Amino acid sequence: MMTMNYTAKKISPMLAVADMEETLAFYHDILGFTPRMKFAEYAIVERDGQTIHFMKAASEEVMRCVRGHTEILHRGFQH
């Protein structure tokens, strides 16, 4: 079997969020991302050619599953 090597040039993760407005404010104001698409339940931000997609979590149960894995604690964070 022949093995092929691939290099990822870009990834676009989709993250579940509890509060879309708070998330977008953090990614814009603190991390410097630019909003590219914004709806109540879905948004995309971009910086340096990289994008992140956000989807409003369907329930608090979903957020309990992802907390600690995808959250960024921004207390004292400086850019």
C-alpha cells in the first residue's frame, strides 16, 4: 500500500458557543478577528486568512460536554 503525505494548509473549526455576542466580542476585541458572517445562531470570524465558525449550542447539555475543551478563559489576557 502506498502512503501519501498531505499538508493541511487551512482548517476551519466549528465551535459550540453559549453566548454568540460575548464570543464574537472576545474574538474581535481581544484576539483581533474580523466578523465575516453573523446570524443569531451562526457566525464566522477571520484573521490572517484563518476562519473559525461558531454555532449556538442547542442546549446547556451541549455546553457541559464541551466546557473545558474549547473555552478560552480571557481574564487578564492581553493581545
